[in-house]
Amino acid sequence: MPKKYGFRPNAAVYTCLMSTCISNGRFDLAMGLHARMVETRCRLDEKTYSTLLRGALRAGSVDQCMQLVHAALDQGGRGLLDEDLVKSVLLLIQRRHLWEEHGQHVLDRLREVGHPVKSCPDPQAQMGGARNPRRRSSGSAKASEAQ
């Protein structure tokens, strides 16, 4: 359609198409549209990155999240990334036990550009939490020992 009618989609059009793809479980097609945007030098905006990051998080794809966060940082820094989505990406990295591979590096990049990452996941807390899953029941254990 674009060639036939001389229509050139902008970021808003691409973002709507990406959102539709993601809603229909086709994150792969949304990333294909992302690639087309890059090829045609159509500048991605904050809404486009937010849409794609939501899709990558929904798909549970750490690699796609990393690709998108790094692309946004390379393109324009912190203004293109939603703070809550960045936190969700960091939490996904932590849950997948990939902090050493991805987490610290992306956190350092975010801080370099002044992205407001107020709190970040603590990989040590996660490891400690995995060893002692629930400590709340210690009081009830003492009570049953007393009987």
C-alpha cells in the first residue's frame, strides 16, 4: 500500500500496527515492523519502545528486551524508555537468573544516561530468598515443638 499510494508510515502508524500484532500473539511480526522502521530510518519514539517492550516482556524474551533497551539508549537515551517498563525488564532478568550476563551491564548503561532507576533488583537477595523460601512459619514451628 505505501508504494502504490505514495504513503509513508510514521512512528504512530507503525506503533499501532505493532500493538495489533502483539495483541494477537505475533510479537515476531511486531519486531519485523521494528526492523522495517530502522531500515527506512523512521525514528522510533517513546510510545513505540514502550509498545515493543511490553510485547517482549509479555513474551518473556530477555534477548528482545535487551535489544530494545540498548537500541533506545543508543538512539536517544533515557527519554525513550518508560521507568516502570525498565524496572520490569530488570526484574525479568533477575527472575531468569541472568543478572551477571545482562543485568549489571544494562543498569550501568541506564545510569550513565541518567535514567531514573530508583530501585533495582538485588541479585543477592534473590539468591538468599531461594535458599530460604518462607521464614514466616518459624513461629508456628516453635509452637508445635512446645506441644
